[in-house]
Amino acid sequence: MTAEEYRKMLDTDFADVELEELTDISVIQIDRGLPLEQRKQQYLKKVGNPYLVRVGSMKVKVRFTGGISFNEAFENMLLSV
């Protein structure tokens, strides 16, 4: 996926997406036995837009702060799943 595609996903607004269109990440299962790169791919394939998801009946917009890159934050998240 290109940086432009990630930027487009990041810029998606709550108002542009219905709750039912979002993936409920509380039910996603990732194979922890896979190497990190494969877990990333598995998560992205299942969730679609990693910046705008839902947890149950709540929309969640994901933003990363603190000076770390998306890749670092994403890897930290996957390592904790």
C-alpha cells in the first residue's frame, strides 16, 4: 500500500462512513504465531482502513502521537494483541 493510500484512509471522516461499514476489531483474531510482517498483512486485510474502525457500537478514529511513525505504532499494537 502506498503512502497516498494510507493518507486517504487517515483523512476519512466519521461523517463519511456508516457504523455498519466499519470492521469491529473486537472480533478480529490475528495468528500470534505468524511473523510480525505477516500479522500486519493479516490485520490490514481483515480491517481494511486501520485508522477508522469500530469496537462494538462505537466508531473509533485511530491517530498516533508522540513522534513515532505509523509503522512503529502499528507494530506496537500488533505485539500487544
